Amino acid sequence: MVELADSAAEARPSDSAFHTAMAHLYRAEVHRMTVWRQRLDTTSNWAILLTTGLTTFTLGSPAVPHYTLLLGLALNSICMLLEARRYQHLNHSEWRLRQLEGGYFASLVAPGEPAPAWRAALAADLREPRGTIGTFTALRRRLRRNYVLLFYFITAVWITKLFIHGLDAGRFYERLAVGKVVPSWFVAASATIFILSVTAFAFATEGGEAVERHQEPEPGQLSLGGP
């Protein structure tokens, strides 16, 4: 083990062992990124199926209360939290791959061009893996990419439910109440604040092109753990 550590520490770009290790590391990171991408897509599929099921169930019968769709907003928020955590791992793998592609492979393709200090950055991350983005940033990106449309859709279906299954269109405000527990004003205020907050966070988040330019690890990020 000591000899292997010494050889790794003294490895140079011309050593065959170094190139073999880089090839295996690259394949491992591609596999890791693929796994996290699949998990990310699974969470998105859960949210879409949940939204579709609740919509069909709620609009299918006048006896189903309207606040069932408000429960859908809460469940989709939980899915977004799970997806943001998985997106952090995916972004971390993408950052490692960019270091390998832009540093190691680019230097092999164009040996004369200067390469960034990718070896030091990658070595530091291998010794102590740290996330490239924070949880709040990941939440905002997933909100902009997927969940803002789901929240809009559920809200539209909720308002439609109040209109089509109401006995009197003039009593729309009274029907916002959840039984005798939650008054109408609280439901209206909380729903409005939620949608406005979602809209503000989604449109204040950078687009895909701008995000790609910010892949360096954010300072002070916690070490990545499990899923």
C-alpha cells in the first residue's frame, strides 16, 4: 500500500499508471452522474404522477373537497426538496467531469495550450468531497426547471374546482375555507403568498446558459453525504 501511495504521489502525465487511473476515474464519474440523473428523473416522474392523480381524483367528483389539491402543493414541495438534494450530487459529478475533460483530456488533445490548475482542484475534492452548490441554489434551479409549472397547474385546477363544483358562484370566497378549522382569509392569503414566492424565486434564478458558467464549488459548503 505504501508503494502504491508513493507511485500515485509521484505520478506524471507521461506515466501509464497515471493515464490508466484517469481513465477509470472518468468512467466512474460518468457512471455516478448517470445514476444521479436517473434518480433525479424518478423524483420528477413521482411529482408529475402525483399531480395527475390528484387532479383526476379531485375533479372526478363534487364530493371530493377542494383542499385535496392544496395537499398536492405540499407533497410536490417535498418532492422538490428531495430532488434538490439529488441535484446537488449530480452537479458535483458534472463538476468533476468538467475538470477531467477541460484539464486532462484537453491537454492530451492540445498539448501546447495552457491548462488550468485542474489537478490541484480535483485532488482537493477527492480528499474531501464538497458540494458545488448549496441547497437553496439547488432548490431554485429545480423550481425553475420543473416545479413552477406543476405549482401553477395545481393552482389552476384548484380554482377550477372551486368554480365548477360550487353551488353558488357568488359564494366563491366562502368556499375557500377548510371546514370550520381554517378560515377563508387564511387560505386565500397563504395560497397567494406561496404562488408569488414561487414565481419570484423561479424568475430570479439564472437560466441554463448562465448556470453552466458557475461550476466552481461554493465556499463553506458541507461535505456531501448519502442520497
